[in-house]
Amino acid sequence: MKMILKLGGSMIAAMAISAIGCSKSGVGANIADSTRASAPPVNSASPIPTLPQSAEDKMPRIGAEEAKKLVADGKAIIIDVRGADAYNISHIKGSLDIPINKLESGDLKNLPKDKQIIAYCS
């Protein structure tokens, strides 16, 4: 899962949504744009059922190049929410190890309030 969380009044809600998505997601993650087709064809004879959206599907996405630029410009940081074991094995250079359980508990003291937060998990 990849997402960008904007700081402000909705940060805690966004973190809670991302925590749910990361903790329940079995989907692998890359920091690249993902696209999802959701609109039925215009000339469709019968409606195509749409899949229910999860909290993870509703999170804003960001591509690798945009993430690199935001970090290089000092406008964002990247956090790895997978936990210490996964972080120690491999992580994005410069990312912070902030386990998902800290976000779920509301422990946001190590996060800057003046930058965008780009979080990733497995």
C-alpha cells in the first residue's frame, strides 16, 4: 500500500484509515501509481457490479518520482509502518520506522507537523 497523508485536522483520521488498510491488507506495495477501472462501458447493456471500496482504496496515491521530489524538496517524509523486523531487513533509504501500532494508538509525536507524510507497508 502506498499513500500520502496530508497534515492538518484530518491527519489522525487519515492515519486511522491507513492503519486499518495496512493492518488488514494482504496486497504487496510499490511506490508507484496504481490505477483502478471503476466505470462501466458507456454502451453496456447491463450494469457491471462494482466492488466495495476498502479504506485502503480511498487513500490518495503517489508515484515514486513525485515522492522523491517532495522528499528532496523538504516537503515530505516517508514512513515505513511495517514494524522493526521488516524495516531492519529492507526499507526505503531515509524512511522512518514508525510501526502501524503507534499510529493506531495515536502516538504521532515523532511526525513533523509541517510536512506531508508518505507511508508504506507490505
